[in-house]
Amino acid sequence: MKDIYYPSKNLSLDESMLLWRGRLLFKQYIKNKKHKFGIKIYILTEPEGLVLTMALYTGQVDEMGRVTPNREYLGNGHAIFMDNFYNSYTLAKQLLDLKTYCTGTLRSDRKDNPKDIMKAKLKKGETKAAYRDGVMVARQTRGHLSIN
């Protein structure tokens, strides 16, 4: 795909489960998925759903315990939208240093989250945000955390 097409600014990163009932060393179980057993696939897409790249999760990880990322879209001003499976302050800072922006929900138990935002008691319609090193973490009354 990279040889024939270059994507727009906005990208989406998500994981998907491919149903697999046979034997496989790297078969995964994820209780929240429709197909609970199968092959986990990481997918980078455009907002309209065009798949740019994908990677099978085989259990191979880098020195930080992550699947080795595809780096071809880093450093070009892309904005990646992701869910709380991936998102963290640390990742947002690393991406920002690579001129890549991210937005998404954030798990409240991730380390390096601003403590005052995590413990904030908000009224209806209220938002609280904190900035550090160019990264914004915000909380809204519905309890959602996001990172920009």
C-alpha cells in the first residue's frame, strides 16, 4: 500500500480479532470481543476505513514489551486516533517528539497521568485539563479521560 498511496493527515489505530478455531501458538483470548479466540491484528487505517498497514500479534515484543511498531508514518505530522488500549501520557510525549500527534481515551490507572486530573470532582458540563511538555490530558464530567 505504501508504494501506491500516501494517506491523509488523520489515522486510526486499533486492534481486531480474526476468528481462528485451530491450533496456533499465538492464538489470543480477549473476553470483550465478538470472536473471543483468534488471531489479534493491529490495524492502521484512514478515517474512511482504508487499511494502510496491519501486523499480526505473534507474541514477539521489543525491549519495552510492545509489538514493534511500523515507523513509516512517524515524523510527518500525522494525527493518530486511538482507544485506551494504546494511549498513555508517555506514548503521547514520544509521538509528539516525532512530530506525530495523538488523540484518544485514556485509562485512569496509567502511570504518569496527572494526579490532580485523576482525582478531580467535576460538576455537570465541567472539564478539567492539565498540560505538560506539550501534551494535554483532560477529564470531562462523564468520567472520560482524553489526551491530545
